[in-house]
Amino acid sequence: MKKALAVVAVLVVLALIGVVAWLVMANRDLEQEKVEMQELARLDKEEMENEYERFTLQYSEMMTQINNDSIIEQLTQEQLRTQQLLEELKRVKDNDAREIARLKKELATVRDVLRSFIRQVDSLNQVNQALVAENTQVKDELAQSNRVNLGLQQERQSLKEQVAIAAQLDATGINLLALNKRDKASKKIKDCKTLQVNFTIARNVTAQTGNRTFYVRIQTPSGSVLTAGTFPYENKQLEYSMKKVAEYTGEELPLQTYWTVNEFLEAGDYRVSIFAEGNMIGSRKLTLN
């Protein structure tokens, strides 16, 4: 009987030792699991903080990509809200599972809002790019049109200048005669009483018809001008010797002008120039002996 009780006592002790050992192992596993859960919570919280910070930076970047005051104001408000949530998360302890879970849900909301703004900003940028491209095309077309217009203006101006040149009169056959008192050609300049200038206005069908005033200018060998008056030429008054008004029809027109000699005339080279409508239309050097 005593032997049987001793065996039972041993078994009871062994059972108790087993239970204690199991409890110790179970408690160790629970502590290890608790440590692991706390480490996971810490890592999860750290990852959430990084996401909040990244979202804050994305809001700043988006605000530099658009020029819309209303959307910029909305982005600013959402950025402030994200920063506030980040500050709350930083204050939460690693073992506060309930608060971490709440802020994780808030993070999901922030992520969805941010995605919505990204799509909206991308859409606006695409519209702006299309408008910029259209504006560039319009500017290019306008520049091309301006170049064409400038070319046409230059061409018209060139044509006007060509027409003006073509319409300009031309004095040909310029001749200077010294006449004596019997209106005959004088062999010597000392016997000259009248100077006769003969010239012909050449045929020009492009020139305007009507009365024209022709100025004859005689310059003596000494450089002086036989002067009867002045006329406008190249923004100044130029001396002339004789003036002739005649009707020009576009056909060849012979003309003569006369200068009554009341001064001493020297022998030598005389320069005879013809002017009309502000242009010198002919000039010739002639010698009188």
C-alpha cells in the first residue's frame, strides 16, 4: 500500500513539473509574440509616417504645376490636414493599436484624395498643353502671315518704286547755243546776246499727262549759276536759269528756253541740267568758245 502511494506521489510531482514547464514555455511564447507584435506596430507606424510625409511633398509639387487659384487653395487645405495627421501619428505610442488603426484609415482617405487631385491636375495640364500647342500654332501662323504681308508690302513698294522710275521723265538731246544780236549762232562767246537751250522730253506712256514745269539750270565754267529764281529740290531751294511750262501727253516733246545775256560770259565748259517734279531728268556739259 505504501509503495502504491509513493508511485502516485511521484506521478503527481512529475505532472506538476510538466504543467509548470508548459506554463513557463507558454508565457515565454506570449512574451515573444508580444515583442514581435510591438516591433510590427513600430514598423507599421514608421511606414505610415513616411507615407504622410511623401503625400505632403506631393501636394507641394502639384501646386507648382498649375496656375489655378481655386485648386491651389484646395491643395493647400489638404496638405495642412495631412501634416496635422502626421503630427498626431508621431505623438501616438507604438502600442496604441486603436489610434494607429484610426490613423491608418485616415491615411487611406488621404491617399484617395491625393489620387483624385493627381487626376485633376493631369487633366488640367493636358488641357493647358493643348492650349499652349494651339497658341503656338496660332502664333506661328500669325508670324507666317506677317512675313507674307511684309513680303507683299515690300513687293508693292518695289513695284511702286519701279513704276515711279518708269514714269520719270527723261530729257534728251540737250544742247546749248550762243546767239548773237541777230539771233544767229555766234562763233565767239563775246558776241553772245542770248543763250538758247534745246532739249526733248522723251516719249513715256507710263508717265502722267498734263502740264509740267521744267527748270533749266546753267552753270558757268567758274561754277556760278545764271540765276532767275529758285525751286524746291531735295529739301532745299536750288537756283534755276530758265523755267518752261508745257503740256506733256506722253509723246516726245521738243522744248526751247532762252537766257538774255546781261553779264560777262567766259569761254569754257558750261553744265546744263534739266529738272522736273523734283528730279533731275537730264544733264550735259557743253563747251562755248
